[in-house]
Amino acid sequence: MSTLVSLVLAAAGALLMMVAGLGLVRMPDLPTRMHASSKAGTLGAALTLAAAAVRLGDGGVAVRSALVVLFLVLTAPVASHLIARAGYRSGVRLSDDTMIDELRDAAPPAESAD
């Protein structure tokens, strides 16, 4: 039974990580790419770690997997936000389909020090 559960968890995790990779290729600009990769990638990694914990059936592995998932959940969205913000402030263009740019007046792009 644990083999079947771990197989389903691993397959779901791999599928979500594939969706995250596809989002990096298909999305039109940096903020949407970062959103796709951080959300689907974090959940995919969490499911893969859960599959390893279930399959190995060891308490130590389960605790380490839970700690890694907690670390990912706490750090991936923050890192994604900071990378997207740095890209925006350095002048990376948004997609032509972007209708609203809430940061246009709040945070002008940084001047180049060249």
C-alpha cells in the first residue's frame, strides 16, 4: 500500500514540477514566470519529498522531509518576489498584455551606475 501511495505522490510531484518548467517557458514576462515556478515548483517538491518519506517509512526521513518542505514553503515565495522585484527595478520589460502596472509610480527603475 505504501508503494502505491508513494508512486501517486511522486507522479503528482513530477507533474507539478513539469508544469512549473512549462510555465517558465510559456509565460510572457518575469513576474508571471516567477509566479508559475515558485507555486508549482514548491508544491511539486513537497509532494516528491512526501513520496520519499512514505516509501522509506522511517521517522527520521519523515521529519527531515517535513523540515525541507517547511523551509521551501517559507523561502520560495520570498525569493521569487525579490527576484521579480529586482528584475522590475532593473528595467526588465513587462509583457505587452499587462494592463495594470501598480509599481510604475511607486518604485521607479534604478539608475545604472555605469
